[in-house]
Amino acid sequence: MPTHERRIEPCAGLRPWVSGYHLVWSPPGQVYNLAHFPSGESALVFRATGAGIGDLCAIGPFRRARYKRVCAASFYISVGLRPGRAREVLGWPLHELVDQFVPLEDLWNSIGRTLRAQLIESPPEFAVPLFEAAISRIVKRTKAGSASIVSRIVSAMDRDSDTSIDEHARSAGLSCRQLRHLFRLELGMGPKHYSRIARLRRLLASARTKTSWVDLALESGFYDQAHMIREFRDLLNAPPETFLAGRVGGRNCSITE
């Protein structure tokens, strides 16, 4: 496990786009099991892999869980980008980045190359200020548009599953087809798929304090327990008990990543 990790809140000016920073320091040569869980959140990630060596990439949102075994970086920082707002930061349609790892310089050109060089040359305590300066420079160029619509509907889906996709579209003055287009552009997936992810995440938030799977399923908006189990297998590649025990992907993984 990492020897040290820290979470930092973004500055006030970047909170509409950035959910937070996750910093991890690990001993050299350590190998661990990494889990990426389905989410509408994208990320910027820098890994210091050796003296004067490091990689900087953008990670699109994941539609389904992915598990892999990796060599730990001596220093790692992940910048969470809020669902529905990542395109304004990355400058790229999210349906082209979903489930992908892309070098940031491919998206940001010289700004990405400069940021990578600065992160490699600077000590870890400068990582957050360097990211904030670069992101601030990028978002100053953006204009309010469809991102605000998608962000608002994503927040509503995170809270509850009672509102249908048709109702969300009507509330935004859009057809369902227009809403699906905006979701693919700003989130990388359709509203129905994101609604499934949001419902499962709400269940997981309650799963530690409740013991009845039937009650959990119904309270979280599933038709029944069988429906809930199918969603676990499809989105997380594991039945509920296996996932909550951290035994996913054929190995032990943290479910908090």
C-alpha cells in the first residue's frame, strides 16, 4: 500500500471544474492492484516514474470497472474533473476519450508539454499550484454552453433515480435525442448509462450501514435484488459480496480508488 497519501481541495476559482487532488507517495518498485470504477469523472494524472522521468495523461470517464496490476510511481497526483465539465478543461469531445488514457500534450499541445516538464523538474509540493495555473489558463478560454446543462442533470441523477430521462430532457428544453448528444459530448456516455452508474454508486454509499440486499436494491431504485446483481456484474464485473469484500478482478483491490 502507499506509504503516504493526501487529498487537497481545489482553489475556489476552479471548483466548478475540479473536484480535488489526490497525491500519493510510494516506495520504489512496489506493485499494487489498481481499480478504476465506473464514473462520470475524468482526470489528469501525473506519475513520476524515476529521476527526471514522468508521464502526464488525461483519463476519460469509465463506463465499466477496469482492474489491473501496476508498478507504483514514486509520486502520483490525480486531478479529478467534475462530470459534465471535463470537456471545457480537456478541449476534446468526451465520447472520444471515454475509457481512454491519452497523453495530455496530445490535447493541450505546448501547454501540456510545458506542464509535464515543470512537474518532472519540480518537487511534489509544487504539483498542485502547477496544475492550477495550467487549468486556469485553459478554462479562461472556455464559454458557458451545453456543459452547464449536462452538469445540472448529472447532479440531479446523483441525488435520485425517480426522474426519467424524458423528464430531464423536457426540463432542459431538449428532445431526448438532443440530450443524448450533449451527454456523449460532455460526459462520454448516454444519460441512461450514467443513470445506471449513479444508481449503483448511491447503493454503495449505503451498503456499509445496511444488511438487507433486498432493502438496498429497492431503496436505491432497482426493480428487485436480481436486477441489482445484474448491474453489479455488468458495471463492476463482480457480484455484490465479492465487490464489497474488495476481491475483484481476480485479486484484492481497494474499493475506494
